[in-house]
Amino acid sequence: MESPIKLLTILGSTGSIGENALRVVEAHRERFSIVGLSAHSNAERLIEQARRFHPRIVNIGDESKLDEVKSALAPESIQVTAGRIGLLELASRDDATLLLNAIVGVPGMEPTIQAVESGIDVALSNKESLVMAGDLIRRLMEEHSAALNPVDSEHSAIWQCLAGEKLEEVRRIILTASGGPFRNMPKSEFSKITVHDALNHPNWDMGNKITIDSATMMNKGFEVIEAHWLFNLPLQRINILVHPQSIIHSLVEFVDGSIKAQLGVPDMKVPIQYALLYPEHASADWKRLDLTSLGELTFEKPDYDKFRCLELAFTALKHGGTLPVVLNVANDTAVYAFLREQIRFPEIPELVSAAMDAHASIQDPALDDILETERWTKEFLQPKLD
């Protein structure tokens, strides 16, 4: 039987995940119809994408570039919107059947909520959605019969390993981590780390924000929180294993001692394609894994003392409420301050910890509570960055 065409919206289409998603669409043009594309400020690239894929609507976050995009796309009869309101309207359009949320950082949370509330399935790359609003999104998914398809390679691996299995037979899931560029660096040397050093990831080609999160290992802490909400497992059944080669993307151990693992080259097109074409493993020309050339695959325990962000993420998940919101927003703030060279690398977890310690958490938060906590966290940290 012929597979149905996916009516797809991509938020963050000019970023790393968005660009790779469009390569997947290009490889399977007969399977997709693009409803919408959005970009934060890269108007030139958004215009190129729109001319190539002919969406019904595009959104440019930077409102000063609205006229530029409108003028360029006028001959294409493509609707153009700008700003945050236009983005949220695009996320909630129910003429899409699937939305890929590839927006980086805190601004990606609300679009996920808008899509789920509209009954749209979400291929989720934005970590902040579940870290900040996991409980709320899970409730909305049940209410509106929407699904989340994980895009992160680690969560995609677990998702694939769990296919056809019973959750009650799972002893634990194991998220693998590369360890980042500073896995072998003594903690005493962290104060010397430059922005250039931190952006030099050994295995993955990612955007600046997530590359810094990998260097601090905060991204792995975020992934533990995401896994909790995606797979309905408590913290005690979610483990981290450092695997420097990034070939085994994650593992699932069952109660009988059996372990399933998902392997592949470190190429984000593979998990993106699976999230977009689920439940199919469609044929593709991506680079293949040559098992005979792998050499040694090694594993280590994570160093929680050296990478304090892991402990902070576990604390946030354990206490719940709005504490994960503070974790996320404070980390965003600190990472961008580091990228601007306002703070040193070791100060990232210090700022996050200070905000978490000062926060009075709200349990079972509504969206307004989450947004207010976001505002509070930014205000709390601002004097420390002035």
C-alpha cells in the first residue's frame, strides 16, 4: 500500500537540524509536502529554501527582514509572516500533519505546546520543550492525541530499541555520551578553556549552543530529563555511559539481562529521517557504518565531579516543578554569556547552580508559571553578567 504524503512544517529550517531535514525531504520528495518553514534571522537562506521547496507559508523571526522576504517571495505566491506571533501561528496550523521543531533554546518550547494543542505530531529536536514543560506537554499529548517523535540520536536509538517491547520488561535505558572535547582534561585546567576550544567537538557537527552544552555535558543532563518524559521512566532507571566513538547511540537493558543497542555513523540525517518517516526505515544514500573498520569501542563512567552540570540536571528532575525551567533558562543565559566571552567556562555551572539555589519551585506548573519562571531566572542572573 502506498504511504501517505507527510504534510510537514519545519521550524528552524536554516539551522543544522533544519538543513539536514531538508536534505531528507530532498531524498524523498515524493513523500513530503512542505507546509511551512521558519528562520530566526537568516533571511537569505530562508528565501533560497522557500524557492526550492515551495511552502505555503514562511516566517522570519527578525521583523526588520519582513519586507526583504516578502519582496523576494512575491512571485512565488508564498505567505510571509514575521515575529514571535507569526511563529506561534505557524506552529499551530492544522493543515500540517507533522511539525519538526528544530528551534534552538528556550524559544522553541512554546511552539511545541502550540503544535500539540492543535493535535499535530511533533518531531522534536528542541530539548527545552520537555526539559521545561515535560509534564504539561505529556498532559496535552493525551488530551489532543498528538505524538512526539524524538530526533536526538540518543532518544531515537532508545525509541528504536523499544519497538515491539514491553516497558515493564525494561530494567534501564542507557544514554551514551561522547564526553565532549574535555573528557581527558583535568578540571584544574577548565579555567583556561576558550570559546574556540569548546566549539571543537570531536565527533558531531552541531550549532554553537548545543556544542557548548556537549562540552559541559549539560546536554546529556537535558537528555536524561527528556528521556524521563519520552519513555515514562524514573531517574533511577536512566543511566549515562561515556562512549567516545559515538557509534553506539544508546542502549536498552531488559530484566532478563539482554541488552539492545542501536549503532550508526554520527550523522543526524539518520535519526531525522526516522522521526519524519516513522515507522518506516526508508532507503537512503547516507554514509554506512563499516563494522570492520571500527577498531576499538570504549566505555567509561561519567565524571560527575568534573562535569557538574550533570548533577544539576539530576537535581532538577528529582525535585521537578519549575526547577528544570530555571536549569534550562540559566544554562541558556550562561552559555550565550560564555560565547560572548563575558564569563569563563567553569562559571557556566556556577551561574546555573546559583539560580537553582535561589528559586522557590512551583509544583505542577501551568504555562504561565513556566513563562514567569523564565522571566525570573533572566532577571536574577542579569546583575551577575553586568
